[in-house]
Amino acid sequence: MKKKVSDLSADEYKKAFPIYVQAYNEAYKDWYSTEKENIFSVINTKDVLRINHIGSSAVKGILSKPMIDILLEIDGSCHVTKMLNDLKTIGFGEEILTRNEDPLRIVLGKGFSVDGYAERVYLLHLRYLGDWDELYFRDYLIANPDIADAYSQLKLKILRDIEEGKIERLPNGAPSGYSGAKLAFVKKYSEIAKQEFHNRYRVWIS
């Protein structure tokens, strides 16, 4: 049986998927647009309420992992299992798929294998329509280049701390050390953004 990413040991995982950041690539927006078309070619678009390019690769000028994060927000009546099966036909979730309920949060990877990263790597975040911090944080970094630069510098510091053993990259076996170390910064500016942007992504129910 072919080995999968989930079968990798902690050391094998770290070797296959090193964390590194690089300067913004103008091609990122095209990678997003292409994959958006691919997604819409296999799912029922009536189930999609909103789709956005999120994460650092959506912010020009910021250091980021060469990875495209996509937030796909769906209608509450969507047949989630069918959508997941449809997305698997274009490579999403074959190797990486995590799911949490209440609220629904599903992350599907594309471009990951035991051999490492593909040329283009994606993380698709599947959720019901909501007031998600990722949208506010992205917009705030775009509007505030000084904060975006501070975020870049924080990433470099975290990577140094991981290299020096000050931060564990895989705490309890989960690849959350890097993202966890950024959490306080992200939460702080997401909350500021929500006030400054007057809850622009809030879902109003009449």
C-alpha cells in the first residue's frame, strides 16, 4: 500500500515539509484564480456563498510560505460529504484533510505528498458563511504596510526560534507550532480590524 502523509513520522514530516518564507510572488494571484476555476468546475456553485484568497500569499509585499490559502464559504444546506468527494477529484484532501465541528472547519490540502511539496501548494478552508477573522486580518495587512512588515519580521523570528529549539514545531505530534506562535499577533490585529472595518464580513440575519 502506498505510504501517505498521515503515515509519516514526526522527523519524516519535518523533512518532507520544511517551513520557509519568501518574498511575495506576483504569480500568487494567478494561482488562486486558476484554482478557483478548478474548484467551480467540480462543485455545485449554488452551494458557494463566498470564496476568498486569504493568508499571507494574498498580501502583496509580505513574506509568506509559497502556499495559497482559500476560504470557501458554503450554504447551510450544502451536502458537505458530496462536496468533499467532488473536491477530491481535483486533488483536494487526498493527503491532508482535517475536520472539526461546531463550527464546521474543514481543511483540505493539495500539492502535498510523502515526497514533499508540489510546484503549487494549496490549503482549502471549507466553512459555513461566517464572520471569519482571516478576512479581516488580510484586509488590515493590506491597508497597513507597517503592520504587514512587523508580521514578516515575526515570522522570521519564529523560524529562528524553531531552529534553535525554543519553539516546538510539532507539539503533541500536530504541525501547529509555527501557526500557534503567530496566534497572539493575528488575534490582536483581527480584533482591531473588526472595529476599524465596522464588521464588514458580519452575516446579518433578519
